[in-house]
Amino acid sequence: MSTVKDFSVEEKLSSIVKLQKVDSKLDNLQVLKGELPIEVSDLEDEIEGLHARQNRIEEEINGIQQFIDQKKDVIKESQELINKYEKQSENVKNNREFEAINKEIEMQTLEVKLAEKHIKDATEEIGEKAKQLEIAKKAVSTKETNLKGKKSELEKIIAETDKEEKNYNKQAEDARQHVDDRLLLSYDRIRKNYRNGLAVVPVERDSCGGCFNAIPPQKQSEIKQRKKIIVCENCGRIMVDDELNDAVEVK
Ligand SMILES: [Zn+2]
């Protein structure tokens, strides 16, 4: 760090521009990383919801199936009773007994018909539910494919950004070594003050590249001379001429 004093203002400006560009790249990586995991977890939530819906429909179908089974038992019991009564009717002793048995048979026949109607309605209901289930299953499978894609995209991006992050962090460290502490301190302070993280800006179309405040020609020529650090009167950002700004590249 003792060598810092040996750098010219122009070199310091170059380094601070470099630091700004590297830091902006790091900011972009953070944004990228910040959004993808949210997308993935949103998708996971949706799939969980769809699975719950699928389970609910399956339970409903089971319930209806149980109802149908009960009705089938009812039919079986009534049928057995009818058989029994028919046998009894062969040995009736009088008219009254015959009437009574016939009434029982009639009642059981009615039971059977009612149960058959219930089974028919319930079977239609199962058909409807089966359609709903099919739709839910398709939705789950679409979302799952989508999720798989997003996850691998995320993993790839994380792997890539990790590599880039390391590269940029190293470059930022190097750039910091070429700037004096006072300038670094104000750079860090200004960067924190602005949401876009820009502390160093070029003069663009005779204005400050940060706040677009007009820069008088006299000041512009001072900036071009690169003999001292000049900040914007309006926003406080460090200003450089666009030539110097363009000359600094970050890879
Ligand atoms: Zn400004």
C-alpha cells in the first residue's frame, strides 16, 4: 500500500473506474442470483398445491366408490330377501299371508331400484372426478417439467456466477490496491447512497452520467485534464471523461 502515493491522479481515476465497473458486474450477479431461487420455490409451492388437489380428488373418488360398494351390498341383501320371500310364497297358507309376502317383495324390489339409481348417479360422479383428476395430473406433470428445467438452469447459473464472482472479486481487490484510502472511503460511501450502486460516472452529453445535471464547459475540461478528482456538485459522484471511462474494460 505504500506505493499508492506514486500513482498519478489519472491512474487512480482509471483504477476507480475499473473498481466501479467490476462492482457493477458483482451487483448484477447478485440480482440474477436473487431472483431465480424465488422462481424455483414458487414453482415448488404450486406443485405442492396441485398434489394436494390431486389427493383430494382421489379421496373423493374413494368415498364415492365406498358408497357404491355399500349400495351393491344393499342390492345383494334385498335380492336374498326377495329369493327367500319367493320361496315362502310357494307355501303360503292364506291370502293374507300371500299379500304380506308380496308387499315385502315389492318393498325389497323398490330398495333394489333405489340402490341401482344411486349407483348410476355415483358412477357418473366418478367419471366427472376422474376427468378432474386427469387435468390435475397433467398440470402437475407440466409444472414438474418446468421445475426441472428451472432447477438445472439455476444450478448452471449458480455454477457460472460463482466462477464470475471469484474473478470479479479478485479484480476488485486489485483495483482497490491502486486507489488511495481517502478516495476508496468516499467511493464506498457514495456507492452505498445510491440504489444503482454508481459512485463513478462518465460525463455524458455535457451532463453528469449519474444525475444528468449539466456540467459547465470549464468543469468538463478540468475533468478531461485528469489532474484532480472532481465530483458532481449535484449528486456527489466522482466524474470522469467518457474517453477514460470507455478505455477501461472489464472481462
Ligand atoms: Zn451528478
